[in-house]
Amino acid sequence: MDRPVRPRLASLSDFQFGAVATETIEDALLHLAQQNEQAVQEAAGRMGSFRETRIVEFVFLLSEQWCLEKSVSYQAVEILERFMVKQAENICRQATIQLREKTGPQNWRALKERLFNKFILRLVSCVQLASKLSFHYKIISNVTVLNFLQALGYLHTKEELLESELDVLKSLNFQINLPTPLAYVEMLLEVLGYNGCLVPATQLYATCLTLLDLVYLLHEPVYESLLRASIENSTPSQLQGEKFISVKEDFMLLAVGIIAASAFIQNHECWSQVCTTEQDQHGQNSFNRKHSPLS
């Protein structure tokens, strides 16, 4: 596998909070809130989740190997998650129809096998697509991808690589510029910075990145624990699990929790201030989503 010369990754000192006009922040926050509301609504009834520890770790390590920004890692995970859910739902839909009608060959089995065999290729394609969304920083070339796959024992051509990217794009209707929890964390830190938090936003940001990585690497155990705590029962029913999917997809809620936990770690005195600010902001966002002419 070829090893590109590692460019300088953006350091925490490169991030500046408080440099954007409040009007711009308000507009961006409202837009993120609307995206979050839509994602939560669309999550209802979704089958399965592909934010498993091994998958997220693979994406994170691969992004680090290819010198990609942290935002690209989360973007790739979200693209892969939505793509795989779409594919799984399609297979289940075809299986239901074919098993009910009992006519013709069971093509869904072939689709399942194909999805399994090409999973690594699809994962790498999602990382490559995410890198192209951040083209101002670094794009992963086809040669780099093919060499990486070859090192793992997967032999593919450039044409197959392009077809894989196109399959992902078509499956998601070319809508791959997806919101990530990191974007919500950064936006809420901007809001918090204007309220004069005792802990500097840049200092909070460093801890937020660590906690967010941890939550994503332990996504299922963390949310399973939250579900059991919320219903006060160690054995949730299937219906309770399905209803909780909307909580898993609420990135605004996740960002608030990450920032509050980071503030508690950094400064116990700051924690109550952060919680009050974030609760007010989350409530205001809910009001805006209901009364905005765009919603």
C-alpha cells in the first residue's frame, strides 16, 4: 500500500471560535436544527444500524492513515450507515415479496451475498466520497484506494471502483453531504462562546473530540445503556427499541450531551452554566423548527 507524505493535519489551535457574525450563526444553527428534525423523523421505523465498533474503528483508522480531517471520518461513517440501511431495507423488501408469492428465483439471497462480498469496497468508496466533499483539503486518489484494497487481498479495477462510488451515490440519490454530530458540536460551541463560558471553546473542543470518538466507537453499548436507563428496565422490548431509534439519530441531543460532559470534565463550576445554555438553545431550536416558514 502506498504511503502518501503526511501533510500537516489541522491542529486545535487552527480552530477559531467567535469569529463569525451572530446573524450567520443563527441562520446556520436554524438550518442544522431543521436537518436534525428531518433526520429524526426519517429514522422512524428504520431497520438496523451499521455504526458498529469494528466498522467505525476501521473508518477512523483508515482516515488517519490517509491523513484526512476528523470531519471526513464522521461523514464517511454517516454515508456508509445510510447506504447500508438502504441496501438492507431493499433486501428485506424483496425477500418479503418473494417468500410471500413463492414465485421465481429468490434474488434477495444473491443481493445479500453480493452486499457481503463488496462491503469493504463500499466502505472505502464512502471514505473516498467523503474526502471529495472536503476537496479543499485532500482527495483520495483511485490509485491509493486500489493499492490499499490490494494490500488487504481485494483485487479491483478502476472501473469497479468508479462503479462502486456510483452505486453509493445512486442509492442515496446523490445526497451525501450529510450532517454529522461533529458539525453540531462545533456550532453549539460557537453559541456557547458568545455566552461567555468559563472554559474557552477551544479547550472544550479538544475534550469534545475525544468524547465524540468514544461515543461513536461504542455507539451501540452507549445507546443501549441509555435506553435501559430511560425505561428503567434491563430488557427493553422490540417496540421500545424501535421507538428509541429517533434518539440515536438526534445529533443535536448528542452534541449537547458531549459538550455538557466535556464541560464537567474541564470545570465542574462551568457545567451548570453550560447545561442551562444548551437547554435554552435546544428549546429555542424546537420552537424555531415548529414556527419557521421553512419547516
